[in-house]
Amino acid sequence: MKIEVLGTNCKKCIELEAIVKQAIAKSGKFVQFEKVDDIMQIMSYQVVSTPGLVIDGKVLSTGKVLTVNEVLAFMDA
């Protein structure tokens, strides 16, 4: 599983990155994590509102900070 957090270094992006890392640790799963802050790469996902959450190439959330449980639910889906 590959999880990407899309966003620059704004407050919400930093918060989501920390929450995703907590969810990964809590899940016990092997996950490849990447923080994507290159605006061209973010735009390639057609995301206009950050932060964005991408799991295995699929954009699952944009523009909001999720909870640990919401991220875990996306990881289990």
C-alpha cells in the first residue's frame, strides 16, 4: 500500500501528515508513505484544494484534515 499526502507546508497539510503517520503506526501494516509538495505533481492528481490524501493512486480526500480513524477506514477499504 502506498499513501501520499498532497500539499505544501500549510498548517492543515502538516496536521494531516502527522495524522496519517499515526494511522500507519496504529494499523501495523507495511505502508510506503510519501509527502508530495511539488505543485505540478499535486495538480497531476487534479487536486485544487489541499491537503489531499491518496492511497494507491486514488484521491480519497481533499481540502480537509481527517481523523486517525477516518484514515484507518480508508486504509481498510
